[in-house]
Amino acid sequence: QGNSLELLQIIPNDSIDLIFADPPYFMRVEGVLQRPEGSDFSGCDDSWDNAFIDNADYVAFSRQWLKECHRILKQNGSIWVIGSMQCIYSIGGVMQELGFWLINDVIWHKSNPTPNFNGTRLNNSHETLIWATKSKKSKYTFNYKSAKELNCEIIDFEKGVRKQLGSVWRMSVCSGNERLKDSNGKKLHNTQKPLSLLYRILAISSKMGDIVLDPFGGTMTTAVAAKILGRDYIMLEQNEVYIEYGRQRLDSVLFEDSPIARAEFDKKPLRVSLREMIKAGFLSLGEQLHLKNTAFQAYLTSEGKLEFQGQIYDIHTLAA
């Protein structure tokens, strides 16, 4: 518990595998917004989001915490930062200035966004995430096949359609039972992120046992996703109430062992020879092997070679 600008300074260099940051957005909201029936709409009007004098002040704040994140991130680690249109471009500029290497920007397309009650502009139905590494040479974790499996569930899991995960993610905002309420029944945190978003980020860009850091812990959604996936976590947060409710959330979940948590889809298959496959009984001596879409066929020998037209070849040479 404490100010993240101070707490980040005590974390050792090159010690964190993955960072997820949901910083104040500096929304710059003015006046009172009303719903069509006349009731007031409370957006993000928290003091922590309005603590900046101007954009230069916000950029200075962003540079301060991002500089520490760059220092503590492992050489092959990566960082995700989420923001709205008011802040994400400033943050991205600071990240490039500090030496972060941008991998992707991801659009979180909200399936149930808050309407624009005034009807004066387009409905803000997305937020942007930046995924970056410490440097251009970083060999970061990306569980590509796990990402395809997660995308498979979205498209059509029963048919087994597995498509490359793209950079537009359609998910609902945090609502219903997932949305934490205080003792008066009001939403506890105005910008609580959906668990599904953090689950995906951690599943595709970290491994079991990795240390995940969230410098703006809030209601501990990052920690909950980390615990479910078997990652270790460090959360920084100064609000006592958020921490109290966050602890309760963490106490209510357990590690859920799964192929996604273990990134089993991304494990490289064993390399074995034809000779080993014969010995193990997967193939038989004299078995016919056919070159796909041709009439060519060869016969398997005891040495794991192929006999073709009276000559002996290894499989790769013969196919070529």
C-alpha cells in the first residue's frame, strides 16, 4: 500500500516479467452529464483522475512511472498499458521516448459501452492498449497458439475454428455480479476492468511462475487473473478501500489448472526420427509412404530410410 511513484523505486532492476498498467486517464470531464430521463451520470470523477494541472503535468507524471517500469522490467519482459483517447497518445509518445519497443496496439471494443447521452459526438465504444517490450532486441513471451485457442472459443469452439488472434478484442465492460459494490451498493471503482481482458493478456504474454506487476492495482483484477493462471503478482495501490475489497476477491479464487494456464499448446513437439518411430511401433518395415497429391511411393527400411526405384534416400531428400 502506498504511492506507486515511491513504491516503484524500491523494486530491483530487471526483476519483473510482465507489467500491466491502468493509470489515471486524466479524462478532463467538465460539467454534469445527465441521462435522457434526467438523472445524473457519474463517470470517472475521482480525485485521482483529476489530479493534474494540464497535459504537460500528466506527461511528466507518465514519464515518472514509466521510467521506473522500464528499469524494473526484465530484458525479455513486456508491458501493457491501457488508456482512453485523452491519454493514450501522450503515454505512447513517452514510452517511445524512454526506449520501449512497441509490438502492438490493441483495441478493446466494448460490446456494451456507455451511450453518449448528449448526442454531440460518436459513442466512445473502445479503449486502446499498447503492448511493448523493454527494447527492440527483447525476446518476449508470446503464447501464439494459446492465443488462437482463446480466439477459438470466441469464434466457434464446437467447430474447432482456430484463427490468429487479431488486435481488435470485443468484450463487455465490467458489469453485473463482477462489478464490485461498496457497503452502500454503489460501484466501488469507476474504471474496474473486466477479468476476461486481464485473463487474456496474462495468458498470452506470460508463463506460469512469472512475476506480474500492476502499479495501479485498483480492485486487484490483475492479481485475480494472475492467481487463476498460476502467475505471481505484485500490486501497488494507495486506496485502503480498494485494497480491502481486492483482498476479498483474491481470497475467493484459486489457481485453475488448464492447458491455457500452462501454455501447453505452445510447447514445441518432440523431434524424433523415423527409426525411433519404427522401434516404438508407430511405423512398420516395408510400409508405403506416399508423396501427397502424386503417384510417387516409397518403402520404409529398418534404418529409417526410404527405398525408391532401387535407391535409398532420407525422407527430406526424397521429397525434395
